[in-house]
Amino acid sequence: MTYPCRKSRNSYKSNRMNPSRTILVLLIALVCALPAMGQAQNGYTLQQCVETGLKNNIDILRSRNNVERSSTFKKEAFGQFLPSLRGSATWSRSDEDQLAFRANDLLRSRNSYSYNVQAGLTLFDGMRNFNSVDQSIIDYNAAEESFMRTQQTIVYSIQQYYYNVLRMEQLTRVAESNLERSKGQLDRIREMNTVGSVPLADVYRQQVVVGNDELGVIEARNNYQNAMVDLQALLGLSPRPDFTLASDELPSSIEPTEIVRFRSGLGDFDALIKEAVSRRSDYRQAELSLQSAEKGVSVAQSGHYPSLSAFAQYNWNNLELKDFTLYDRFIYGLQLSVPIFSNFQVSGAVERSEIQRMDSEYSLEQLRRSIATEVMKALNALETSEKNIDISVKKLQSAREDQRTAQERYNLGSGTLLDLTTASANLTLAESDVINATFNYLVVQKQMDYQLGRNLN
């Protein structure tokens, strides 16, 4: 019995002999535990979810790759203004001797050596290079606008999923509260049946109600868990059971002042359309796509014009690896190329580019119409959600009073269990309606900001 005690003291002394090591281990453990402790206590806020989604979401990563891909085309377009340079070297050997005169000497060899360096520079190509550079810059800017709109779409989706998780969580609490209320009612009915105040059939009926409420709790929890998994998938995270959200920053109800404040920030329909057209990145992308198509027409038309280029060439060849300065040649000059007949290839390219330009015009006009439609739908949804909040609050007040009255009448024997069950079910439904109306209004607010191209904070 004394040996373990001595061992523990020795171990303690050993730790005291290495204080720096002990402090280092504790610091590492504390640093590793801090993120997990912060998440366990507070959960992910909406801002943290947005930051995580923008970092891990696959659509965001693909859109960013499109921007990088567009930058490579821009580099290629600028490279057309630089001279081209290439070099080559050749060695060959034949199965028979080769004869050649070099400096009035007859040489015999099976080997042959040569090297060549060529350089070229386009001086004029019908303005193709200038138009190509302009088009590449426009395409790069369009890719950036697409990336910005993709970010807004992901943020809006994250907000929707985030609010849906919190909505399911509160609906689960309502279902659990309803179950506790049903169980308490079942206990009271049993006591009343014991003293002969109510028949045994009421006990059986209330047991069925409790069973249905238990099933409702299970379904509510399942919906909450599925909503949580969907959110994690949208954020690019692997589903895990310890993932939680922080709901302290969200309002428990929507005050009328908040409705008035948000409404005051909106103008009339024409003003909203004008704001959406000026703000939305996808509309700017469509405008840039039209400009790019117009540049594409100019690029295709350049095939009708002559081209002028400068060239220079240095080469050497010999049967032996010597006399490099004796058998080398340097050639330079200008080359003019005039298209006479290109088998309708240039004309076909011009026609296709014209069709592409018309398609871009149609797409821009279609997008303008879609924006007007989406903004109108958002306005209708906002008006409906505002009215729904007012109605759901009044409905909850009425349902609470009905349930209280039905409970008192049943306790006094002047009411039936069916009346009480109906009143309790209506109360649960009214509580759920308030939660749904609250979160629906929050989503509709974000929907309006998204359709107008505003920053989704």
C-alpha cells in the first residue's frame, strides 16, 4: 500500500524537475482546446458560417478558377505584341558517306549538323491583336463579376439554410413543450378518473394524444438534424453531430418598427429596378459579355485585311562540328500576306460572331426582364410576410385564450376532452406559425437584398 504512494511522489518530483516541459504541454493542450471550447459554448454564428462557406464551397472554388482561367487568356492576348523566338538543332547520320565541298575542299562524312534560330514580329494583322487584348480584358472583368454574383448567391443560400436550422430548432422546442403539456394533461385526467370526475375513455383518448405528440417530437428532431446536415454540406464541411449554431444574435420576434425601417429603405418599383440593374453583378457580366461579342466581330473581320510581319533567321549547317562562323547565314526581311480567297472561312467566322453578338443582346434583355420579375416576386413575398407576422401574433393570442378557457371548462366538467385537445392543437399550431412567420420574414429580407444586388450582411 505504501509503494503506489511512493511512486506517485516520485512521479510528482519528476514533473517538478522539468517545469518547462510541463508548461509547454499545458500550453499546447490549452491552445488546441480553445477553438473546440469556443464552438461548444457559442456555436457557429451566421458570419462564421458565411466565412466558412466562402472558403470551402465548391461553386465558389470553381468560379474562382474561372477567373484564373480568364487571366491566362489575357496573358496570351498581350503576348501577341511580343516577338516570337524559337531555336532548333539537328544531328543526323546516314548509312553511306556524304560528299560536300567546303572551302574548295571535298569532305566525306556520314554525319550532318545544323542549328537554326528564328524570330518574328507581327506589325499589322487587321487590328486583330488589339481587339483580342480588349476582348480578353472584358472577359476577365466578366469572370470577376460572375465570381462576385456567385459569392452573393452562396451567402444568400447560407443565410436561408442557417435560418431554416434555427427555425427547425425552435419548432422542435414547441413540439417538446406540447408533449410536456399533453403528459401533464394525461396525469390530471388520470387523477380525475380516479375520483370519478371523467370516464376512463378520456384517459385512453389522452394517451393517444400523447403518443401522437411523441411522434411529432421525433419528426421535429429529425427535420432539425436534416437541416443541420444540409447546412454543413453547403458550407463544404463533413457532417458531424457536435456542430451547433449560435442564435443569440437573432431576434425572437419581428417588431413593427423593424418592418417600417426596412420598408422605408425601399423605393417604388421603378426605383428598385434601376437599383438592381446598377448593382447586380450578373447584369454587369451580361453587359460585358455583349461588349466581348462585339469585339469578337472585330476579331473575325480582321481576317479580311492583309497582314504584315517582320522576320529574322540565323542558321548554320556542316558535315563536321567546326567552322561555325564560315558556314552560318543570317536572313531578315518583311512578309506581306494578302487574303484573296479563304474558302469562306473568314466570312463564316464573321457570321458566327454576329450571331453571338445578337445572342448576347437577347440575353441582356432577357436578364433585365428576369430582374423585374424577381424584384416583383420579392415585393409580393415581403408584403405577404409582413401581413403574416401580424396575423400569426394575433392568432397566438387567441389560441392561448381558447386553450385556457377549454382547460377551465374541462376541469369544471362543462367541457369535453375533444374541445380541450382541439384547443391545445390550435395553440401548438399558432406557436409554430409565429416561428415560421418570423424566420420567413428574415429570409424575405435577404431575398430582397439579394435581388437588388445589395451586400448581404
